[in-house]
Amino acid sequence: MAKKSLKMIALEEKHGAHNYHPLSVVISRAKGAVVWDADGKKYFDFLSAYSALNQGHCHPKIVAAAKAQLGKVTLTSRAFFNERLGPFLKLLCDVAKKDRALPMNSGAEAVETAIKAMRLWGYRSKGVEVDKAEIIVCDHNFHGRTTTIVGFSSDQESWDGFGPATPQRPSSDSTSPKKRSGTPNRPPRPSQAGHEGGRKKPAKRKRGSAQ
């Protein structure tokens, strides 16, 4: 690995919180499905930001729309209405064939909101006893890093040191979904599967070896 990339990695490792273990590639620019590192080496981006970039890097229509909007209004909080959100929500509902939509910034935020919505629906509409709702998740999963859902993960590195996790009780059948409820129990088994959690360390390799 060239000196420029090594310098950028060293700066991030020194000044950034170590909550992630990225690959040793310093992306500098990108176009479509291709990215270049800080030293000019070319790669195909098969990860696509965990599907957030399925449309490719620097899509011309998206770049043009972003520039036009940033030159008009940078941001409005939810304390106000704006002229863009309503049309976006209508289009989203039409495409998804749903009545309403709630945009989220992250997958973890979406999972947390789904849990809250279903608990409220269970208590108000389905007669579930207050504070007795259960959350059912499958083994070998990763939903995010928030305090509630980090304990759902099957990867020990995702929840180790952040307890106590959401109280849980596994089902009697190890192949069926796990029910998390009011009885604390042991953490889930570590998973061998890779995931977006990012804390699973890649295999050790020498600096400068082929990527």
C-alpha cells in the first residue's frame, strides 16, 4: 500500500473512535460501479454501501437534483413543512402501495420505529397486556447498534460490553425464531456470518499486500 493511503488510515485510526474495522482501501473518488483509492488504484465497488448505492456513484440525475436543492434550501427540520416532502411521500406510497410512509436516516432507526409502532398497535388495538409485548427475531442476524437492538445480534462482538441486553428467552427449538421477552437469559450464540456491523475483524494481512 502506498504512503498516501497509509497516512490517511493512520490519521483515522489515531483520531477516530474504533467502532468499525474497514477494509484497507482509502476511497478518493468514484463513478458508477468503480472507485479509485487515494493512490489511483481502481476497484469495482461490489459492496455499494450495503445497497444504498445500487444506482451507482455520482449518478448524474441525483447529483443535479442535490445541487439544485442545496442552492435553494439546505435543510428544514420536521418543525416545519416543506414543498418537497409531500410529493416524495405520495410517490413512495404509490410505488410501495402503502397508505403512509415515514422516511428514516438509517436501518437501525427503522427497526426501532417498527418496534415502537408494533408495541403501540399491540397495546391499543390488539389487547396485549401493557409492558408484556414480545419482540421476535431470528438467529444469525444484525439489526443495528442502538441499545435496544444490539442485543438481538448473534455476533458476540456486537453486544459484548454493552449490556444488559434487552431481556430475552430463546425458543425451545434452536432452528425457530428467538423470542425476546421479560425473562433475562444468556446472550445469543456468536454468528459466523458477515454483516453490516463492521466490528468483525478481517483476516490479518501485511500492509502492502494485494487487496
